[in-house]
Amino acid sequence: MLIPSALYQTKNWRKNRMWYKIGKSNECEKYQIRMIEKIIANKLPKTNDRINIETNDIVSMTSPMSSADGYEWSENFDGKIIIDNNTFYFNLKFVCDAGGAQTRTLREVYHFITHQLMYVMKYNTNNIYFINILDGDTSFKNMDKFNYLLDKKIYELVRKYVFIGSLS
């Protein structure tokens, strides 16, 4: 199974994939899920688990925006799998090309990952892992910001529970 580096996953590369339609039916996420399922040789079940950014608790919630505190909830994780008493949460993004929308997306991902790190710190857990798959050339070009986050002194004891990188 050949998975190209995110560096080469440009807008044109993505458009030329057999699995790509028009970018409106989360086909990039579906591609990432198929690849992950091949890698782990298991299904990756969807989840409604998300992080409350005020308390750093993880709760299963389907429609946070129907409540007044809707902005205090992260997006839901794209998948969750439990193996041998270890929980793995997956966050999938595929960001190509440059622009304001792409910058906002990656900034939101940065904050989401910050709360993942804060969750691990709060609960001092050693069996919950966060897997953040950031594909696409724009993700690749901005990986320095995510490395900066992981390199912060405050997270040195918990960074091993948070992965940030591409599928490759």
C-alpha cells in the first residue's frame, strides 16, 4: 500500500484520484478511513465523542450546537477504537492549497490538539491516545506549528499520547 507524503498531496493530486468526486461528500476523510483500516486491520468506528474546551472532558454528544454552550465543544473525533484497554481517538484532516479557509481549518485543529494534550494532563491517563492525521500539502507546510505545540515544555510528559502527522 503506497501512501504518498502529504507534501505531494496537492489540490491537483487530490482531484486526479479515482476516489475524489467534487470535494463536497467527505471523500478525503473516507479515503483516510480506508487507509487507516488497512493499516490497523480493523474497522474504525465513528464516534460522537468530543472535548468540552472549558472542562477538557470528553463526552459523547451528537448536536452540541443545539445548546447555548455549543461553542464550548470541539468537533467530534472521526473515529474511536479500543484495543487491549487502550483507547485511540482519530482526528482526520486533508488540507490542500493555501488560503484563509485552510488557515482557519488548521488553526482550529491546533486548538483541538491543544485540548487533547490538556485532557491527558488533567486525567494523567496512560491508555488514551490521540491520532491526528493531517494530510495535504498545506498541512505539510504548516507542520512546524504543530511541532511547536508538541515541543512546549508544559506538554513534555504527555506529548507521547498525541500523534500529529500524515498517513504516510
